[in-house]
Amino acid sequence: MADKPPPPPTKPKPKPATAAQPAPAPATARTTPPLKKPPPLAPPTQARPLKPPPAHQYRQQQQQPANRKRQYGRHRGGGGCSGRRVCCLATGFVLLALCLALAAACLAYLYYHPRPPSFHLQPLAATRFRVGNSSAVSAMDVTAAVRVVSWNPNDRVSFEYGDGEGRVALADADGDVALGWAPVAGFRHAPRSVATVAFVAAAKGVVVDEAVAARVRDRYRRRQLVFKVVVDTHVGARAGAVRTGMVPVRLLCDGGAMAPRGGVSGSVVGPMSKCQVYLFRVRWLV
């Protein structure tokens, strides 16, 4: 039996491709996502007209912003309002106290009717007066006794004067010549009474030129010397149990005359000159 030839090789059948597994793309080709179709547009709907709110709701909506602003202002300015209230109350109390004090002062003035005292300078007695003779300058030695008389016209008001000092000057056309100073003791001036302020001023070796010395010698022989007296002290008033504080006062007496020969200080001989009173450097009309 003859040998049969071998059968030819059979090719494998390709598997059918399924829809779930797409064929792989070649490695070199770029893959792009498939394009999707846009959804169909919905038919346009017709907008319904808005119904206006009721009248009371509209008023509430309009009032809400104003109420919020008012509440915000209250919350923000609460502290400032209380501070202003305190300041107003304090100012009111101060004004009330000032009005009461002014009313009390007016009533006291009407009840007591205070009047300032008057002061007069008596003629000065020069217990010592010597002017040297020289061709160029001269020296003066002067001792003058000063006496000021005061009258208190009040019925219920008294005055209290503190310690001070008095100065005496000799009036001259070329300038006043200082003749020294002396301390003045304080005193109490009772109502409806007369008080005196007395001191003695002394000056030694006061140098003046010959023209002034000649005028002074001539006026001394004729008893026509003119003096100026200044007294600086403190004064306070007292009416019943009420007492004021002490304030500075200046007594200025111009035109003081010289006592005649044989006269002594304290004797009212010749005209007295009226003095001016200055409180706080302001003239006190008397």
C-alpha cells in the first residue's frame, strides 16, 4: 500500500469582533473622543407677570432700611450721648451755683451797703533836715514823720489791714528824691471810727546835684516842700461772721505839705491832702 501525502495545514479562523470590544487603534495614531450631540433646546416658556405685594408689605419694606439706620446710630452713639448728658448736668450745677452766689452777694450788698474808707495825709514834720554845701554834688540827711488818717463810714463793715511798708519821696521838677522807707504795722479799722497809719522814714547821705540842693534849701526855709507818700499793704473786709480774703492794696498820697515851724506830726495844722486807693493796681474811687 502506497503512502498517502500529508494533508495541507489549515489556517485558524479569525474570531468575530464584538461591539463591546472595539478594535485597538494603532499605537502611532492619536485617539480623539467622539463628539456628542447637544441636547435639544427646550421650547421658550412665557414669563408670568409679577404680582405687586400688598400695600402694608410695601410700607414695611420701605421702613426697614430707615429703622436699621436708626438702630445703628443708637448703638454707635450711646456712649457719647451719656457723656454729653453728664457734661450738661455738670454745667447746669455750676451755673446754678454761680447764680446762687451772685444772688447772695447782691443781698449782702443791699443789706450791708459797704462803702470804701477815705484816707488823708496830714502835713509832714521833718524832725531832721540837713543839706550839705558843695560845688558839684550835695548830700541830704532827712527824717520825716508821716501820719495818714482814715475814716470808716460803714455801720456794719470793718476792715483789717496787714503789715506793710511805707515810702516817702521829695517832689522836685527834675525827679522825685527818695527819702527812705519804714515798716507799717497792721491794724483793725472798726465801723464808724477813725484810724491812723503812722511811720517815720529816714534817709542819710542822699546825693543830689547842686541845683536840686539849692531848690530844696530855699523851699525848706519857706516851708514849701512837697512830699509823696506810698503805703503798700493788704486789706480784708468783715461783715458779721462773713470775712473776705486779704487782697493787695496801695495807698498813694500826692501833694503832702510840710508842717509849719513848731508843729509836730499828728497835729492837724494846715491843709490835708486826699489819698488814692488802688486795689489790684486798679484805682478805688473814694
